[in-house]
Amino acid sequence: MEPTISFFSGFGRQDILFMAEAAWRTLLISTISIAIGTILGAIFGWLLYEGRIWATLFLGPVLDAFRSVPLIIQLVLFYNFVPIIGLSLDAFQSGLVILTIYTASLVANVARGGIESVGKPMRRAARSLGMSYWQDLRYVVLPIGTRAVFPSWVGVVLGVLKDSALVSVLGYVELLRASQILMTRTQEPLLI
């Protein structure tokens, strides 16, 4: 009788380290893209609120395109067409750029909504007290608008954290992809 050949191995210590590294990579790409995307989105939201002609003609359609086109298509197109212009970006860098722009496009509308949530009478009252435009934004609009948009911003953050799994299409091994690899090798999906 010939011995049986086993293609699967058990879940070991190295697998735990592999999962921990993948979790770290997921948090890293998500945290950086959320932080930079939130700052850019707040700036874009303010520009959209101010309604300058170039902002509404140029920035609005660009942000709408990034929100409308599925994220996986953006990732694949960016990763494959960036080398044409002479840049060599790895999967992490490409994923980070696209996730950041995607986050900024989502946060821009949230930020614009937060600014619009502060009523005109309140802003006029701040101006009548002698506050400058920037003081009005800092001391009146920012505290009230932040409280109004916080739940929406948390939804965007959770969505981007979830969507970071799509970067695995580029070859970036994050938590979901690492789980799939280990499930295939160990055949223990419940444990993983």
C-alpha cells in the first residue's frame, strides 16, 4: 500500500504571523488613505461650497467621476496605465493613490454638506460680532459642521476600510487576501 500524499497543512505559528502582517498592511493603507483623503476632501468640499466657477466646472465633474466609476476599475486602470507615463508604482503605492482620491471624492460632499448645515443667520451673527471669514469658519462652522457630518464621515471611513480589500487585485496581500490564501492551504475556514 502506498502512503497518502497530503496537500494541505495545519494552521501554525507562521500563519498567525502572516495574518498579523496582512492586518497591519490593511490598517496601513486604510489609515493613510483616510487621513490624506479626509484633508483633501475637506478642502474640496470647501471649494465646492464657495461655488467658484472653476470649482464647479472642473472639480465637481472630476469628483463625480471618481465616486461613480467602480473602485476596482479605477485601481486596475491606474495600475496598468501609470507605467505608460513613466512612473513605476508598486501595488501599495497605486492602491494608496486611488484610495486617497476615492476617499477625498466621498468626503468632499460630506464636508460641503457640513458647511451648508450651518445656517446663514448663524454665520451672519458671527460676522456681525466682528469675526472675519476665517474666524467664522474656525469658531462657528467647524464645530457645528463637524458634529453634523461625523456620522457620515464614519460611514465613509468604514466603507474605505472595507474597500481596501479591492487592492488585492493588484497583488497587494492584505487581510482578506491572506485569509483566502490560508483557507486554500489549510482547509480550515472556520478557524481563519
